[in-house]
Amino acid sequence: MRARHPLLLEPMEAPRTVARPQHRHILRTRWSDEDRQGVLNNAASLTLCEEARLSWCLHHGLLEGADFPFVLAQANTRWIAPGAGGVEVVVELSTLEIGATSFTQCYRIRECDGGRVLVECEARLVAWDARTRGKAPLSARLRAALEADLAASGS
């Protein structure tokens, strides 16, 4: 029998993913992304998801200068297989939900050679006003890009 903390409210759930992603971004992991066990470091996986978000923003013309129009508020990540540095990977990105001030996207990181899934992640992103340093309504441009992704996926 598995021991549980007495105040545990819910078990952790796997990140939601989709069969056909809306955006793909290919990049190479760095050798320095490996940890002391010789596998892709957990923080490097989140950076790969961030790189895919940057690619998605550039594709939709959403960057103002070098600033993202949102911040990462929450991430649920599942490491499925050990990755390595110096390997070409594809990060698949899809929009799952759109709210008034936030949206949810999912990511899947695969090795390009063979397609082995390394990581799945679900992230909640919140529109950000750098001037007030607080959340803001989604801009019309950001909402249009998110809605276009959902429409293209048949959601």
C-alpha cells in the first residue's frame, strides 16, 4: 500500500495533450542541458517549451519588442523518457482553452530521430501588463491568434 500525506487533496493528473498539434518547432538541445545523471535537465524541458512559445508568438506576430504579452503562471510536466544534450527535438504546441485573462496550452517534446516522446506539459499563461505589473485582459491580437488555433484544430 502506498503511503500518503494526510493533507493530500488530489492526486497529480497527467498533462492534457492532443493528437494533432497546431504548431511545431524544431531545435537542438545543448550538451549543457544534461544533468549529472546524463539526462536532459528538468528545467531545460521547460525552456524548450518556452522556445516553442516564442516561435508561436513570432509566427502570429505577437511580440512587442522582445516582450511576451503573457507570463507563465502554472505548469504541469510529465517526464516520460530521459532526453539528452546535443539532440534534435520537435516541440509540439497546441492551445487548449481561452479565458478572459489567461489561456492554456499543451506541449509534447519528441526526438526528431525516431519520434520518441520525452516530455508532456500543460501550461496556464496569463496576459501581463508590464506597466502595472499585473494580469490584464487578453489583447485582441492574442485572442485572435488563440482562436485561430482552436478553429484550425476543429475545437
